[in-house]
Amino acid sequence: MSYSEKLCAKTQNVKNAIKNKDMVKENNIYNQKIRIFIERKKHTSYYIGLIKNIR
């Protein structure tokens, strides 16, 4: 493996690492949104239950 080939492989590795990091970040944001959505859903169903009980 020549010097330029090694350098090329290294840059590729760095690029892949950055891409993976971005994907992980996106996944975390997505999971957070889902978690918030589920929490909100729980709260609304809880409040709907309360209102029905009052009536």
C-alpha cells in the first residue's frame, strides 16, 4: 500500500465515522420525538379518562 493509498483510506475512514455520527444523532432525535409523542399520548388518554369519569 502506497502512502497516497493509505492517506485515501484514512480520509475514507474519517468520512465514514462522521457519517455514522450524523446517523446516530438523527436516530437519537427521532427516538426523542417518538418518546415525547408517546408521553403526550399517555397524558391525553389520561385526561380523557378523567373527563369521562367526571361526567
